[in-house]
Amino acid sequence: MRLDGIDLARFAAFAGMVLVNVRIAAQVTPGADIYSSLTSLLEGRRQGAPRLQHLPPGAAPTA
């Protein structure tokens, strides 16, 4: 007996890995189209997001 939910999750993980690795292997430059946004989302990157500033413990952020 197979569980359909596990098969669906496995397919989603496989498809995401293929998309990300094809983009890396083909050395595609990120653009403003929907496919670049989708692969950036799968890679965990957001275009235009500010970078976080790492501070030592107890330090106050500056404006």
C-alpha cells in the first residue's frame, strides 16, 4: 500500500532540486520573469530583500 501524500511530497522535492540544479549548471542569470522568481524562491533567495546585519550580543542596531 502506497501513501499518495508521500509520493506527492517526494515529487515536489525532486522537481525543486532539478529546477535549482539546472539553473546552477546552465549558469542562468536571474531576471525579472516568473521562472527566475520561482527558482529564486526554491533556492531560498528573495530578489530585492535587504540583507540582515549581524550584530554582536548586546549591541544596538544603528539607523
